[in-house]
Amino acid sequence: MKKTLTLIRYALAGIAFVLICLLSFGYLTQQNHTVKSFLDGRVLTEFHVPTKSTFLDGSWMKETEGYVDDRMVGRRLLLTLHAAVATKVFRSNEISGVWIDRKTGMLQEDMPVLAPIERLDAGLTNLQAITTTNHVPLLFVYIPKKQEAFADVLPKNWDNVYLDNKPSVLAEFAKHGPVLDLTPTVSDKSTRMKDWFLTDHHWSQYGAMAASTAVRNQLNLMGLPAPTALPTMDISTKYPNFIGSIGRRITTAGVPKRDPFTVTWSSKSDLTHCMNRSIHRAVCNDPIFSKARGYQKDVYSNRYGTFMGGDNGIDDLRGNGTGTYIILKDSFGDSFVPYFALGAKRVVAIDERHYSGEALSKLIADVKPNGVIFMHNQLTMSTFTDHEIAAWR
Amino acid sequence: MVFTSTVFFYAFLPLAFLLYFLVPARHRAFPLLFVSLFFYAWGEPRLVLLIMASAVINYITGRILVRAQLRRRLILIIGIVLNLAPLVVLKYTNFVLTLTGHSDIAARTHLPLPIGVSFYTFMAMGYLIDIYRRRDEGSDTFIRFAAYLTMFPHLVAGPIVRWEHIGEQLRAPKFDSRMFSYGAIRIATGMAKKSLIADQLAVSVDKLFALQQSPSLATAWLSMVMYSLQIYLDFSAYSDIAIGLAAMLGVRFHENFDYPYHAKSAAEFWRRWHMSLGSWFRDYIYIPMGGSRVGPVKLWRNLMVVWALTGLWHGAAWTFIAWGLYYGLLIGLERTVYGKALAALPSVIQHLYGLLLAGFGWVLFRSTSFAQARDILSALFPVGSRPITDSWSSFVIHENWVLLVLAIAIAAGIARPVMRRMESNLLEATNQWSIVQSLTWTVVVIVLMIIATAFMVAVKYVPFIYFRF
């Protein structure tokens, strides 16, 4: 007995080490089921038995490493621990590519590599030709990224590729139609903290509302029938605080403040919403705001998807107001479109990444819009595949 | 498979330990060889055949050398050539092609560089040379030799272990409770050193060395200091983990680092830095060439050859060769009146000299070209209109000051007394390992493992951004 105790005394550190490894391994072997992670925004890697070819080409090893990384016991806690150590012990303000403004709680993500805008030229030329042929005005709306709205507070050594590229993007738009740059609208220092989420890369509903007003004004200037001005927002729905896309990269421990999330709406709204349905369908009652998404329990759930239920291939909103428009949009449009459509007659919003319906030229012929609005940000346009560009046919 | 990965610690290692310890001690070379080959195949599924071939060829050559009475030198030469051939072809072909004006062919040539080939090739050559010199009789079984050559603790990044040091240990590596805990402590401290400190330094170092513009004075110094810290903590952490893993398996490796930034001369630096490599070149190249027991001309020849080869071993580029020759020159000078004058200086000046020469060398080592090295080295001195600071230096210091303080403290040896006491109490049979020490170090191991794992997981964490665009 004494000998055993002595053995344990000497071997204890080693035993603890091996036990942790063994227990973690045991846990890993029980995790091979389909899991969609709110934190990761994707289905976590699953384990597959190796085959000769997957072993020899090394793909099985990479996949298994991904499986172990994804399914580590206590992974969320571990990521939170990392963020806590990085911010509170090492006093870093930049972790995992996210810049943390501790005073305001505003998070900014690092700059991507952007593909040249010129590769869209053929598609935009096509778009212009379709709208011209159908005698429908075309308006390009430039959506700034958060790094553009807050360019003055980013670290000086961050090369702001969005600002660097912006002139060429606006020039490319201008080749094909009139341009509205929303940067001044949503980067005003007196309102920008409200116009953007702290922990998400999107603008908030306030930014979306300001943008919808700016677009209305632009349409008026162009002499087009514009939706009426926004009514009073007298309905408020408060959802749980959340951590958005940028905050998920650094978890709760790295986030100084979570985003409060209250969605306001007007009791005078007469809008109906068809989500991912045929435009010829007469009546729809799909919710404009998804309460299911809004009330999801997980703090990392994608609360921005409350707006129109998230990215849909096509959203068709109809009311009794003024103006019919087709909008080619990205996720920024999810919050923009409802507020723009308030006071409109009809707004058909297409998200090219998820749309595979009828050709745009037929859509224009069927919907008979007063105008087509192309509204995207640089990152979306930079990553468009041929599928998205082909949507403008 | 790298050491600081979750798949290594939480998938591979548990299975490796289970297989290893389930088998009686005298047969443990078998599971050790098996798991080591699996470990190697994880990164090189096809090139694992190369290391197996190396094991077979070197074992057979070794047996022949043991028995041969005649033509022993010829057999050794054949063995060396067979070892060097794949290393030279796979590692240096493109360099030679570029050197001989065939850059276009070099650009089209994509030869794989097997993991650890420089390490296991040198181990194998050392094995044959020791047999040739009759210092050792080598291994009597192929399995034991193959286990020695492919042993996963040293496979990726050394240390370059000699057969005379561990050959007998591999005959029947027993479970030793003291070594078991010692190994775990070395592994955990190594994990933390690499994941928390070295890898975090690397983020800033990579950015600093990728700057397109000429650095300010502060940025140049930061680049040098941070890289000096990064490379030491990274490499020594790997050695810590390797030594720890071997200890847990019942095998004792020699140390590979001895606080190199305590050195007061270039010669002393290399007696403390990557000691297994330095001693290899000393014993198998320098001394056979005559070492220091020759006239001045031959001495300089010996130094330049050894140090050029040392540089070349690190990489196929002129900057590596220049880095090696830089040390050859300094070590040669230190053998002259220059060295005597240096030794007469106050200790603190000598220490500063040691730090600076290491730092200058690392700038050359890390730079992708001589032009970049010149740019950074010249920026270290306040000459002309170069700015003292810039946005980069302010940013890096602001973001990393805690990390820097910690890294400097560890490199300076703040933990040395504690680690030495642990080693002494745990490994020396005459000393006691108290319950308090046992519990304390167990807690340290657990805490460091958890924090290091958190950093390992964070490095691999790349969430898909919902509605990213």
C-alpha cells in the first residue's frame, strides 16, 4: 500500500496528464453526430473511416484534425478562455483578427483580400442592357462596410482596402447608371454608434431605416415614384441581447458589450410578405420579422436573421403605397427592404447568392417595376461567383 | 501532425500510450515503431516509405560495418552517400538549379520535402560513423534501430539523438514514475511556451517582416527582439515536448537548449543553442577535419566549412549560408586577441554583446533576402532621416507589451530555479518528491494543459460568418 502511494505521489502529474488526454479522447469518440453550431455558423466536421485514397492523399488526416478541433470537449469554454486570457491577461485589443474598442464596445473585423471590381463589368453591362431594353431605370446603391463607416477609429496600421478600392468601385457603377453612396448616411459620427451593431458586421435597423430614407430621396430626385416617408414606429419587440458575427470570432469573454436588439415597426403597416415563393402567388402571410430567429436561446444565434427570416432567394413585399421596385441585394438588404417597402406598392428583393428563379429580364417583364436598384457592398461583389453574375441576365 | 495540435494530444497520444504500455517492456520497440510510423504517415502518407527505407539501409549498413574487417571506410562512404542522396536531392535541387542559372527549371520543379529529413538523416549518419569508429556496435535488432530512428518525440524537430545515448534504453524501456511525471511537466510547460507565447509572438513578427516600407528604428528593433524571442521559445518548446514525451515513454533524451541568451560570446551561444546539432557538427565534421588542433589557415578553413554547412542544413538559401558563416567568422575571431579583449570586458557588456550578435544573426536568418536583412539591420541604428517610431511600432508595443515582458522573463530564465529544483527533486533518487510538490506540479500541469489547449483550439477556429456579405 505504501509502495502504491509512493508510486502515485511520484507519478501523479503524469497520471493527470494522461487521464486528461484519455478522457478527452473518450469524449471525442462519442461525438460523431450531426451538429450545427451557432458559434461556428456551420455544421461541425464529422468523422469518416479512412479509405485508401483519402489516406494516401492526406484528406482523411485533414478532415480528422477538423473533427477533433470542432468536437473538443468543452470547446466553447476553451475558446472563451482563450479570449479571456488574450484580452485580460495579455491586454490585447486585437485578437483573432478582431479589433476591440473597449470604451464603446464596437468590434471591427480585419480586412479581406478583395477581387478586382472589373470582373463584374460584363455582368453589370448586361444588367444595364436589360433595364434599358425594358425602359426601366437602374440605380446603383453603394453600401459601405463597417470599416468604412468607422475608418477614423481603426488602427492606423490597418490598410483600409475598402477605402482604397472605393473610387474604382464607384467609377465602375457610374459607367452603368446613377450612383447613390450611402457612406455619408451611415457614417455620421452623431448617429453611427446607433446605426451599426456593436458585435455584428451589419448595420442595425436604424442604419437600415436611414438608408431607406436616403434611397427614397434619391428616387424622388430621379423623378421616380418613391415609397412614402417612414411612418412612426410605434411597435417595439425586444429580443434577448446577442453576440453577432464579429463577436462570435472572439466569444463572450472578448466582447465588451453585447448588442441589445429591439425591432421597431409601424402598426400602420399593410405589407404582406412572400418568402421564397413564386411572384405570381396572390396572397402570402410570411412574417416580415421572424420571432423564431429573434428568440433563439443561444447568445451566438444569428439574431440578424430576424429580418425577413434571413437571406432568401426572393422576397416579395406588397402594400398599398407608392412605387414598385426590384432590388438586387445582399444580407444588408434583409433589414433595409422591410423599411423601404413600408409605403411602397411592391418590392421584390433578390439575393443573387440564393436565387435560381426566372431570368431577371422575365422578372422585370412580369413585375413591371418603376426601377431596379442594385445595392451591394464591396465584399459581396468581390466574392460573387459566375452564378451570381449570371443572375443579371 | 504537429505537437501543438488537439489531434496529437487528444487522439494520437492516448492511443500511443495505450499501445505502448499494454506491451511488456522488452517488446515496446514494436508499438513505438508502429505509432511513430503512423505519426509520420499522418503528414507524409507516401514518404513514410522513405524513412522506412532509410531505416533498412542504415541498419544493414551498420551490421555490415560491425562485422567488416576490410574496406570499412568504403562501406561508410557508401552509407553516407545513400543517406545524403535523398536529402540533397529533395532539399537542395532547386537551390543548385538556381545557382547554375536554371531558374526556369527550378520554378517548374516541385520536389516534396519530407518532414524531419534533415534530422533523421543526421541521426543515421552519426550512427554509422560511431560504428565505423568502433565507439558502438549499433543495434542488434532492426526493430530497435528503426524505433530509434523514427521515434515520434524527436522525429519532426529533433533533438538529434545519438544511438549511444538511447540505444540501450530502447532495449526494455520501463515505466518510471519519476520520469513519467517529469515528462508530463516538460510537455505541459512546452505546450504553454509554444501556444501562449511563441505562437502569439509569431503573429506580430510575421506582420513586421512582411512590411513593404522601410522600418523605423523602433520597428526594426522590435522585429529583431520579437523574432529572437519567438524562435527560441518556439524551438525550445518543441524540445521540451520531445524530451517530455520520451521521458514518459521511459527514455531520457539530452537537453537541447541551455538558456542561450545568457551567452557572452558566439562560441558560448552555440554551446547553449540547439546543442544536439552543434555537437553533431563538432564530432562528425569539425574534429575529423582537425578541429582546432591545426594551424591558423586550416582552422579558418574548418570553421568556414562547418559553419557554411550548418547554415545550409537550416535551409537552401544564401541567407542561411551567410548566417552560418557569420557565426563561423565570429567564433574564429573570438579565438584571437579579439576574444581575449572581449573576455576582459565587464560581464554586462559581454552579455549585451552576446544578445546583440544573436539578434543580428536572427535578422539575417529570418529575412527572405539580403536586401531585407540589410534594410532591417541598417534601421537598427539612428542614421539619417529615418523616423524613430511609426504606427507599427506603437501598435505592436501597445498590443504586445505584456507578452513581451513574459517572453523576455522566460527567455532570461525566470523559471530556471524552479525547473531545476523540480528536476533535481523528481529525478535524483536521493531526493524526495513531497506530496505538496506532487500536488502543486499536478495542478500546474492541468492548468497549463487547459490554457494551451484553449489557444490551440482558438488558432484553428474560423467561424463561417453568417450573412457575411
